[in-house]
Amino acid sequence: MTDFSVLDLVPVREGGSVGDALAAATALARTAQDAGCKRFWVAEHHAMKGIAGGATSVVLAHIGNATSTIRIGSGGIMLPNHSPFQIAEQFGTLDALFPGRIDLGLGRAPGAGPELQRALRKDLHRAAEMFPQDVAELIALMAGETAVQPTPGVGAKPQFWMLGSSLFGAQLAAKLGLPYAFASHFAPDHLDTALELYRRDFQPSEACEKPHVMVAMNLFVADTEDEAEYLATSQLQAFVALRTGTPGKLPPPVRGYRASLPPQAQAMLAHIGQASATGTPQQAAEAVRAFIARTGADEVLFGGSMYDPEARCRSLRLAMEALAA
């Protein structure tokens, strides 16, 4: 049976505040829990005025207090931005607060220009080269296998995940015997090859006896296909803004937005849209099931920001009801 989960970027809307974004994330997490979702993940981004999840572990502590049963975690922590010891302390704290509910998804991409590197006091490209060693060190820190031991951290048992959008993450996840989540919602190019490689080379571990795959999709559901397409245009505008170097806060939806774009931008959105479920509940459920059939995924992670937080909560409810039918 396939499990369904939610990825939230904690988007800051045009005309809204960081506080509004955090309140919306809380409401979405409660909706996900009530709808039967397995996990609620927050992604780490920095120096982006439209995304409020930068202090990921702090956001997760807030989400954990607002929920009771759903697993919460990072989708992901970009480990090159941090020392493994710091992350062991942070997620050791979360594991102590919410035992049995914490996921620690790890990514390699630094995603930072020179200005952010200076702000973080890190050579992120060099740190990215150390990613495999840092992952191993982080696991060892929590297992109590290091000379200096983090408190909190030692003995913590978050579920480790490897995140990726290329073959590198698949190879490392297979080598370490970790569950693997692929970012197909924005980078679908290497999806099929990465999953094949991961399953072929997987080495069982204490954490994971057999390959376990999660794939990400964008989800936009409403009563009509036209309304779902309309709600999706806030995310589409954000994609275009990011790819053209002008990211900002999440804009309101625009009717006819896709058709108003030049062919190159339309092609880019169509390419990303390979991993999307947009339309009525039945249409979205059919798209999700087709994607599961293609990938053989054990879990599906639903992303996709909407300008109206209640519309996104309703979209998730409608999708989960249709998938359960």
C-alpha cells in the first residue's frame, strides 16, 4: 500500500508575513494529519523572501507541538550548510520532544551564491564534496560512536532519508542502505534512471532492509479542472521567477497565465509538470496512480504551494478522499 505525505516550503505570500506563513504551515500539517498522511516535511532554503523554512528545526518543533501523530521532518536539511554535530543536536532535541515521529532527510545541494556563503561562513562547494563523509559522521554521532558526543543527540533515532534529484543521491542512498526520496516535483530528468540504480545497488542496513522509494509530485485539486489550473498558477509563477533569477514572494493566481507565456517558458513548465496532479479529485487521483505505476514508489510526497492556504488544505483533503475511494 502506498503512503502519502506533504512537503511544505512555508511560502510567504505577497501581502503576507512570515508569521502568516508559519500559521498556514501549521494548519496544513493538521490537515495532513487528519487526512491520514504519514509525514509532513519542511524544506531548508535561505535568503529567499518567499520561503520561511530556513530555520528548519525550529519550524519542525512548532509543527510538532501543533500535531500529535503525523511524522515530521526535513525534506531536507542541506548538510553542507551545517556541521554534522549541530544537526545531531537539533534533531536529537526534536527526537526527545517527539519520540518516534522525526525524519531527517539530507540533501547535498548547497544552493547558495557567494553572498550566502559568506553569511553562513562556509565554503559550500567544498562542503558539498564532503557530503558522504558528513552523512556518515552524523549517523555515527547519534549512534554514540564518536569521541565527542552530542547531548541531545546520542541515542536519538530519527529516520534518516537520502534526498536527491540526480544519480549521486541514489548511489549514496543505496550504499548506506537508506530510504530514498527523489525531487521529481521540480527536477524529473533523472527520475527513472536514479530509481533503477538505487534498487539495483541497494545494500541492506539496520535502518532499511530493502529499497524504499518516495517520489515527489505537485498537487493542485479543486472542484473543476479550470479552478485547479487557476490555483496552480501561483506555483507556476514562482517557478518561472526562480528560473529567470527573480524569485520573490508567492504571487496571487492569474487566469490564463500559462497561455500568456512565451513558448520557452511554457515548455519549461510542461517539463516540470511531468510530476504533477492537477484537476478534479478524480483526475488528480488518476495522475497519482499513474505516477505510482511508473515509479513503483512506496510513498508519494505532495508539494505545490497555493496563494490561499485554505485552498491548499482543501486540495489535500479532496485528493486524499479520492485516493482512498
